[in-house]
Amino acid sequence: MQTVTLNVHGMSCGHCVKAVENSVGELAGVTEVKVHLEDKKVDVTFDEATVTLDQIKETIDDQGYDVVE
């Protein structure tokens, strides 16, 4: 298992939190997703043998938010 913290811009409300947590949480291999709205950060714990970090980033991007390196 690996845990990463991503900087995500564009999140501003509870709907944003639910959109990111639900979409990323549905990915196979993701065991935990926690959005920190005030800090514009998302903590993700996942099995890197099942899902890639790029897939997680793409899922967040598909919800309309920007993952910043």
C-alpha cells in the first residue's frame, strides 16, 4: 500500500469533497480517500499493484479539478 498527498485546485465546497472522495474511492485498489478542503489537498491510500497514481490523478481531473504537481 502507498499513501500520497495530492495538491488539488478547484475544490470549494462539500459537493467537491463528495465528488472527489466518491469517484476516487470507487477505483479498484483505492482503500482510503480524504479531502482536506481548506488545504486543497487529497490524501489517497492505494495498492500500487492494482491502480496507478496517474489513474487516480485522471479520475480527479475527470471530476473537473486540477491536480497540481
